[in-house]
Amino acid sequence: MTRLIDIAERRASPHPRHPEKVHRPDQPVARKPPWIRVRAPGSPVFAETLALVREFKLATVCEEARCPNIGECWDKRHATFMIMGDTCTRACAFCNVRTGLPGPLDEDEPSRVADAVGRLGLKHVVVTSVDRDDLADGGAGHFARTIAAIRRAAPETTVEVLTPDFLRKEGALEAVVAAKPDVFNHNLETVPSKYLTVRPGARYFASLRLLERAKELDPSLFTKSGLMVGLGEQRNEVLQVMDDMRAARIDFLTIGQYLQPTPKHHAVERFVTPDEFADYAAIGEAKGFLLVSSSPLTRSSHHAGDDFLRLRAARMVVLRAEIGVDPSPVRL
């Protein structure tokens, strides 16, 4: 029998993970509409993926952020590896990743990630991290070493990175781009008017410029960014962010419903309907994104491998239209 669960019903105490949120007043966790329900994980392949993650002593954003798609993704042996530990130096109001002072970097981690990629047989891998404001380069060198290790262990695997903003870390972005990931992703997360309450440690235009600069450094790089909705933003604000992203030449936009991890986190102001998500997708495509993924359960790394193939195909169509020849010999 198939059992459906409501991911946000699992209310572990936020105190050990989020000491900075202990004294915040509780926010009611609203019951989710039917389109947010997902299947409980528990297949044999899910168990094998979990065992492999544990064997290599790796952290995944799938677990740390309590992603609702973990059952689906791990059943396909897809996992998003979270490097540089499981403790973040920031305290975003939406995020369930542990907050505090992280430990030193694990120098063996890049090779363990690469070995796990090989064991899982991944054609496309996503590597993300916690924010490491305590490091001089924000962890950019660790990202570069991880990309290089994956290239050596699995040269046919395409690599997508989902990085922090490297705020005030000179040369950090350049180090990551020089390592030649196939996709550079950094999430704007929300509209500018919500940054002070939702993402107080970040700056909207700094994040936008990071993505723009990545494309300037390597025009062949796919750039990607994501938004959460349901945090109290207005529709016209979402459309303005789309325009800002297109001005920064971002290729791929993801939009998903914010889900409140615990009563100490930012409340869900509204559950956006599937029809509204479809409307955002149509508008984004009309604005010129190569690809838009917009649905209640869309997450930054959900279906990343399939989406990468769609991105390459979409770029091929554009290049053929622009130059009138087959662009296959160039890096796609």
C-alpha cells in the first residue's frame, strides 16, 4: 500500500540545529494542500543510496534541508552532495540546515564525493555547500578541488555547482569558474523586498552580479538560479526578478513552493496553486530563459540531469538560429 506523507509534519525540535531561532515566537505550520503531498521514501534503491552516502561519510542537502523530493530522487540514485560540512555560518529564516561555527575543511572530501559519483554511476552530479563565511575564500578552492576530483574519477559526468554568494571574497568566483563546471547555480531565493526577513545575511544585487559575472568569465557556462514563492511576495515582484535575471543572462530559472521546516522558521504566507506556477513558467519562457522549471515541488536540483540535457538542446536551437550552422563542435 502506498502511504502519503506531509513532509512538513515532521517537526523535530529546532533548538539543537538553530540556536539563533530559540527565542523566536513560534509560527503556525499550516497544513499543506493535496498537491504538496509526496510518497514516503523506503524503496530498496533508496536504502542503497542512503547506505552509500553513509559509507563515504558525505552530507547531502536532500537530508539537511529536508527536501520533499528525497524519495523520488534517491530511488533514481540521484543525490545532491553538500560539501564543507553540515553547519552553515548564516541563519536564513527559511533554511533547515544547521547554523553555527563549522569545523575545519575535510581535505579528503573531494575524493570521497568523486568516488560516490562513480559508484552511483551518475551522468550528472550536483554539488552544493553550506555558507562558509569563516573561510578566506568562502570555500571556493574546495569547490574547485571537488570538481577536479569528479573530472578525474568520472570524466563523462557533467558537473553542476550550487554555490554560496562568496560575499566579499575576492577571487572566489573566478576560482570556481576556472574549474569548468558545466552549470553554475546560485539561488536568489526570494524577491528583494523580502531579503531582510528571509535572507538577512545576503544582498540581492550581489547575488545577481555573481551570476552575471560567472557568465562574463565563461560565456559557454550555463547559469541557473531559483526562487521560492509563498513568502509574501507579490506577483509583479516575481516578474521583476525574472527581468533582472534575464538582464544578467541567466539561462535557467527554477520556481518552487516554500515549505516551513519548523515553527521557528518563516511562516508560509500562501500556497501558490499549480495553475499559478504554470503561468510563471509560460511567462519565463516568453522572457527568453532557455529553460524554466516551475511547480509546487520544484527544487533547485530536482531532475537536474534531465534538465541539463534540455538546456543543451535549447542552446543548440538558439545557436542554429543565430549563426545558421551546426554548432556541435563548440562547447555546449
